Amino acid sequence: MSGEHDAFGALLRELRLAASQTIEGLAETSGVSVRGIGDLERGRRAAPQRRTVAALADGLGLDETARERLLTAARAGRTPGYSPVGVRAFPRGIDDFVGREPELGRLVALAERGSAGQPLVVAVSGPPGAGKTTLALHAARGLADRFPDGQLVLDLGGTDDEPPGPAELVLSVLRALQVADRDLAKAGPQGRLPLFRRLLAERRCLLVLDDARDEGQVRPLLPAAGAGMVLVTSRRMLTGLDSVHRLPLGELSPAEAAAFLTSLVGADRAAAEPAALADVADRCGHLPLALRVAGNWLATRTGWTVRRLADRLAAEDRRLDALTAGDVRVAAAFDLSYRQLTPAAARLFRRLALVPGPDTGAAAAARLTGRPLFDAEDALEELVETGLLGTDGDRYRLHDLLRLYARTRLAAEESPEDTARARADLYRWLLENTVVAGRWFEPDHGAPPPSWQGTVDLSTAEKAREWLQAQGTHWLAALRAAAAAGEHATVVEVAESLHWFSDQWIFWGHWPEVFGTAARCAQALGDPVLEATHLNYHAWALLMCEDRPRDSLVRSADALAVAERVADGGQQAWAHFYRGWALHRLDDHAPGADHMRRAARLFEAVGDLHGSLQARHGHAMFLAANGRSEEARAAFRHTLAFLERVSGRLAPHIADFTRIGLHSGLGRSYATSRRWPEAVDHLSTAVAICRESGNTALESRQLVNLGDALLSAGRTAEAHAALTRCVSLGLDADPRRVAQARGLLARLDAD
């Protein structure tokens, strides 16, 4: 027999076996449930109260000595005062946890550091379905040993229509802490909160407050003293809580999402269709709840391929319906948050489905709802607070699945006529702002006219550039809609306003579409000058943005034919210029040089200063291509001198664009002659102008030219730095030059 302070569960099992009783038999004789006895024996439940011990002793027929031993073990199993529930009693659903390593690491670091004698409080927030509860429970399991006095999880029912109030929740915790009924009665309703706080202050406990509705529900439950830790999960950010650490959750990374799906469907099945698995993860928006539903669907339909589910999820209008497994629906999780919104925020949420892109700004939100800007900002912040909207700087981002859900609410709650009017108004506003922003870069326009009254700050060229780039997806969709609706004049006006801006954002990826569409619209308008103009712009886009010189030649030939038909010298000049440039790319130098000379004469005749500069540059370029290096360098220098004389008549960004090309030409010419110091000097100047003017596309090109020259000059460390900078420039860089820089870096690193 064991000693006086045996563990209660082990002693209970020993006494039961000595009495030759099964668990079922003891349950029948004592009145304690089979599950309760099993949990006690396995240590999954804290030692019971005296009345339960007495019932078990009666059921076992114990004598006074054995009865006292059992009571003593029960008392020893409880810490002085009261014993909370162990972490083993936490709900299911955390065994297949994947990812969130940075978040878990932060929680561990916070627990290790403590909070200087104060309870540590962490608010875990995020959109519905982000896995907040799962993270909190998984973290609680991992942190359990740091909180030896127990771990408690409390469901606050924040998404219920009538969630429990603080008094009810405090009572639940006190009962979980196994406070005797007589002590609860003695404390009375007014004394329960002080008792709750005193008990937590005396213990090193971990308390998980799951699914909090708001600050008012949580605040009374936060202990004021002690060495415990509180994890609060909520769809809301709980901004009003003070002295808390905040842990926002979003979707999983693509790798984490694939690993999560693999844990649900099996490694063999996942490995057989990795591309389909990635498509399922993408169409679930990497949201944990959606991934779990999709994984469970596949796990229970072993005859399905992963591709079959991926294709089922491809249809956006049916995706939310497809993300249902049994009684678990992704849309239902969104419903719980949506129905708590104020009417103004709910209306904005629905209409955000009309935004043709992943994010939006406050001004666009105001336009969508027809409300003042400050009111729209308030509604946006309510959506952020409730977890239905994310933020990225001053932009607001709607998760893909939430966008689909917003679309269903829009269709259900607003008429098709109202929806069409709201979309048309938003698109009209987008295109109006695009024209104003683009004209900052047009030589004859610049700043918005004094009469312009807009809700977007376009007071500088830099702000105009930022708006055009941030809203690129949006105004492109509006432009496509205008073209589809036959609004040809609008399309042409927008494209014309973006002509010189396109040099600032060369590798956006859509300029051939913009200018090709404008050329067709100009033709539909019956305006040959506009048609020739936009055919030339299209030729530029094909050549510069997509490196398609043969296709560019076709468009510039079309432009030349139209311009000659109406005797427009300016557009004839540009057509010859683009033909010369394309032929240079094709190493067909003699006819290319001829087109460039004809362009120069025509530009001079019509007084086009910008065109004359480009033609001079083109002439120097052909001299260099023909091996006439000294003549080429002289031509580049003469053009630079001419540029400085006329720079006051040029828009600054056009002057900078031209300087970049001329210094680049000089640098490459010196490099051809193996005069590395001069080559590096001019190419460094070109890079510096790119950086100062914010032209990432051209900077990526010049950095590779500079890296090549530095390598040839034996300046390896500087070359490595230049090429590394090129690789780091992001999506606005020339993808071909970035790939070239990566290749050079790989060779350098290998050497």
C-alpha cells in the first residue's frame, strides 16, 4: 500500500482494484459517472470535492482508515486554497496545428520575460477563421509547465446574440477553480470579483479568455496583480484595453497553408498533386478555417482528386458554398461578425465588393457610400476593429473570401440598380482622378487647375505618382469598363494623360493594353491624329515594356500610314523614331539610322523639342552601334549640352529621363573601349539620377550596366553591391535585368 500522500488518481485505482471493481461497477455503486472516475484515475481531472470522495468511498465499501487516506490524497491533490482545471481539459482541435512560428515564439518570449510582477496580458486578434482560438490553445499547451497552478479556458461567447456578462463569467471561473458553494454564498455577488482577483493574484495560472466581444466584457476579468498570464482572443482588436501586448493574426503563408492541408489529407495524396494542393490553398485565401474545411472535405472523399476540389473552388460565385463540411461553413463564421456591424459600416462592407482590386483608400470608400470623408474613415475603422478589414499603411485590404462574402451580402441587400449606380460612380471618379494625376507628367499641364476640387491629395507630382501606382488595378478596371461601354473619348483622354507618366512605371505590365485600347477607341471616334498618336504610344509600349521590336514595327508602320494620310508631321516623326529604335534593337542599323534622321528633320520642322532630344539621342546610339565610338561620345555630349541649354523648357522628369539615357550611352560607349573609370563614372551618374527621380525601371537597367563595368574593372565588391541593389528593387524593376543580376551574383558567389 502507498503512503499517506499518494496521488489521488493512483490511490483510487489501487483501492478499486483491491475491491475487485470495474470502473462501470464503481460508477453504479457510487453515483459518480464512468467518465468522471476515468478522468480522476488518469489525472485528467483535479482531485474532487469531499462529497465526491465520500461517494466513492461508500461505493468501494472502505473502512475508516482507507476512507481517511482517500480524503487526505484528495486534499493533497489540491493546492492550498483552490485547484484549477488542468490544460489536459482544453477543447479538441489543436493536434493538427501548423505554422505560426513567429507568433508562438513571441508568446514564449513574453512568458519567459514576465511583466515585472504584473499579470501578462496578450490580445490575439484577427479576422473570422484566422485560427485565433487554435493558436491560443496550442500556446497554452506549450506554456502549461510555466504555470504550475493551472490553466483555464473560458468561452466568452462574443459572437452570441447575448454573450455572458462579466459577473456570470467571474462566477464560471470561480466554479472552475473549485471554490466551494458556501464560500461563494459567503462572498455574495459583490464579493465574487475581489475573490476572483485575489485567487488569481495568489496563483501562477494561465487564463485563456476566448472569443471576447469587446473591452467591457474583458476588462473586469483581467487580474490586477500576480505572476499569471492571460490570453484574450477576439475578432475585434480591443483597442480600448491598456497595458496589453497585441498579437494580430492574418492568413497563413503559402508554405504553411500547404503544410496544413497536407496534415489533413495525407502526405502521399498531397505529394501526388502539389500544384492542385497549392491551388486549393490559394482559393481558400490561406485562411485556416477555409483550409480546414477543404482538408476535411478531401479527407472524407477519398475518391476525389485534389484537382477536382481545386476546380470546384475556382468558380468565385460558388466558392463560399463549396467551403462547407458538415455543419461547418466558412460563410457562417463571417455572418457572426457582419451582423454586429452598425448600418453604416455594413453598407460600406457590402460595397467594398465593388472595388476592382485587393485594397482601397478612404476617399474611394467615401465615394462608394456617398458619405463625407470623415464618416467613411469611421466606418472603415469599425471594419478594421471588428476584424473584417486589414490595413497596409494608409490602405485598407479585404481578404479574398471576405470579398466574396461581401458580394453575396450586396446581392441580397441592395438592388441591382443601386449596385450599378455605385459601381459607375466609383469608376467615373477613378478615371477623373487618373486624368488629373497623369497630367502632372504632361508638359502642357502639370498641377491640377485651381477649379479642381478632389478628395484625393494630388498636390505634388510625387503624390500623383503614388496614387496612380497604388490605384493601378482600380483605374485599369475602370478604363476597361469604359471601353466595353463604348466611352471612346474617355478612354482616349485617360490614355493621353498617362503618356509621359508611363516612362516612370515602365514594367507595370499593362501599358500595351492601355495604349492599344486607346488606339482602337481613337479609330472608333474617326480621329486619325489621335489614332496615329496612340498607335505610336502602343509601338513604344511593345518595344520598351515587352521587348517586342517586330510587333512594335508593325504598330509604328500603322501609325506612319495614318499620319501621312492626314499630313501630321509630328506623328510622322514619332513613327519614324520608333521604327528606328525597333530596328536598332534588331541590329538592322542602316535602315534604322535612316528612320532616325528622318525623325530628327520632322521634329525640327514642327518644333517638337522633346522629340528633337530623343532623335539626337537616337543618332548617337546608332553611331555607337556602328563602332564609331569617338563620334558617338561626342554626339552624346553635344546632346547633353543641348539638354542643359533647354532644360528650363522641359518638365523635370522628362529632362531626368533623357539625362539617364545619355549618361548610360556614354558609359556603355566607354565600356566598349575598355575605359573603365569613365564608364563607371557615367553609369554611376545614370544610377544616381534614376534613384533621385524614383524611376525604378530604369535604375534596374543601369545597375546591371554598372555592375558589368565594375566587374570588368576588377572592383568586385562594388559590383556585388550594385547587382544586389538591382535584385532588391521589387516588381517595378525590369524582370530581365533582375534575372541577369541574379545570374551574375550567382557566379560571383560561386567564385
